[in-house]
Amino acid sequence: MRLSPLNQRRWRNFTANRRAYWSLIVFSILFGLSLFAEFIANDRPLLVSFRGEIKAPIFNFYPETAFGGDFRTEAVYRDPEVACLIRTGGAELCMDDPEDAMAQAAEGFVDGIPIEPGWMLWPLIPYSYTTINDIGGVAPSAPDSRHWLGTDDTARDVLARVIYGFRLSVFFAIVVTVLTSVIGITAGAVQGYFGGWIDLGFQRVIELWGATPSLYIIIIVAAMFQMNFWLLVFLMTLFGWTALVGVVRAEFLRARNFEYVRAARALGVSNAVIMFRHVLPNAMVATLTMLPFIVTGTIGSLAALDFLGFGLPSSAPSLGELTLQAKQNLQAPWLGFTAFFAFAIMLSLLVFIFEGVRDAFDPRKTFQ
């Protein structure tokens, strides 16, 4: 699809800002990889070959009995006995001596019976964010060849939790930002365009709403209900939509008496079309200037709530919970460094990207 001349100029302005352009590339790569976190960090194999049949545990549920075991619960693929059953085609010797059975399977037979050895294709990081690892020592453990960023105080792999936590934080910020922007822009547009008693009434409501102690409300709700992702999105949107009202209202108050707006009214164009097709594009620069603060503030708020224990459940891959662990385990500095660099890189890239987007939409900026 060919871009319009206006959008082509905006894209040239954006790419001219090399910091924003390269930040977009780096962030897209990181976020794109995190979208496939289950294929990068998982405690279930991507593929399993068992008796010549290919299975995909990452997509499907397979009980241990499917591999010749005794239990109907999901197979624990990191268990030595389950690994032996898969590699030996379900040999009974695995229940007594898994190491001997796998050694025989490597030679193509078990107890003198020829077999087709099975195999498992593991992700790059064979641990999920909930996997409790046997580290053979005290948790948290320092980085090593198995756990590149070490483990936390419950022996979960830190790198796996950072990958999943990065995706969760960005997705949470995107959802909250979109919802708050839609509500805030609409409210600001209505106030600024119509003015009068509508504007005054809305302003009094916003003043009262802005004075509400949102943190206390979230704490009360967390005490009454089990906090989850969508409930937290609702609460953050409920108290965050006022952020854009002021700037959008000011732009509409300024533009509502311009000649092109009066001409559109005289031609019978509806108020909704005038507001969102003709006036809103002129308010986009001021709106986009505020978006970096909303996005980074949302990520920071999520981390703060998780740090305080009023955010997502402790089992969720939260970067705020990782920060709390760093505070509680000062003898494990890798936790603090990991949390710091994860937040610093993510927030810096987002701010640089939105700087470029703001400049691209600014009509005073031209491509050099």
C-alpha cells in the first residue's frame, strides 16, 4: 500500500531522527522475540520423537502414559525417567535404571531388543518463568552456564522471567495507553469543541476525579478481589484517562473558531466529523508529546504495584517483583542489575521512539 504524500513526509522525518529510528528497530526485535517467548524459554520441548511419531508438547497436552509411564498427569519432560522413556521408546528398564537404559538406547537396543531411539528438541532456554529448578544449592544462585542471569529466591530462572516480564509490561502499557487515550481524547475534544457549560461541568468532574487517591482505591480493591491482568488494566484506565484531557481540550478551544471550522459548519458538516477529521489532526502533536509519559508511567506504575504487593499475583512474570527480590536479597546483586537494565533499556527505547513520532507529526519539522 502506497503512503500518501503527508505520511511519506512524516516517515522521512521519523527516519531522519536516527536515534528514534534505531530505537524502533531494536525495540521491535526485542518485543518481537518476546512474543514468541514460549518458543524461547519453556520447560516443555518444542518437538518430541517417540517410536517414530513426532509430537509437539509445546502445543498439546500429553500424559506420561503416552510415553509408557504410569501417571495420567502431564509428562514432566525434565524428569530423568520421562526422558528415558522417550529415548528408549517406553522401555520398562527406565523405572529401575534410567541411565543404563539410555546408554543402551544410544547403541540402538534395550535388553537386546532393537529400538528406534527417541529425541527431544528443547527451546534455547529450557525453563519457563514458573519452573522451579534443582540448583543443588541455596537460592538465589549466581549466573552460570545453565542460568545465564542466575535464579531468584525460589530457584526460578531470571532470564526466562525477564523475557516474559518484558512482554507483559509492554502489552500492559499498550492496552492501558490505547484505552486511556481513546477516553481522554474524546473527553477533551467534547470539552474544547462545545465549551460553555459542557466544558465547565466536565472540568469540575475531572477536578474531583483527579483528587481521588487512586493508590488507596487499588489497595482496597486488591484486598477485596484477586488481582489479575484485566482488573488492573481497568483500574489503571479508570484513573489514567484524565492525562490527555487538558492538552486536547486546549487545542480544541484554540481551533474551534478557526475559519475552516466555521466554513465546515456552514456547509452542514456534522460536529463529529469536524472534531475528529479536521480539528483532531492539528491536536496530534500535543497529544503525542504526552504519550511517552503515559506509556512509561504505566510501566512504572505496574512495577511499583508489583513491588508493593498490590499488583499481579506473585507467580506472574513481573519485573516489579524481580525488583522486590533484589531489595530483599542484597547478597545477590545480579537481581538488582538485571531489573535496572531491563527497565532502563525498555523505557529509554520507548521514549526515543515517541520523540521521533512527535517530531514526525509536527508540521513545522521538515526532512533535511
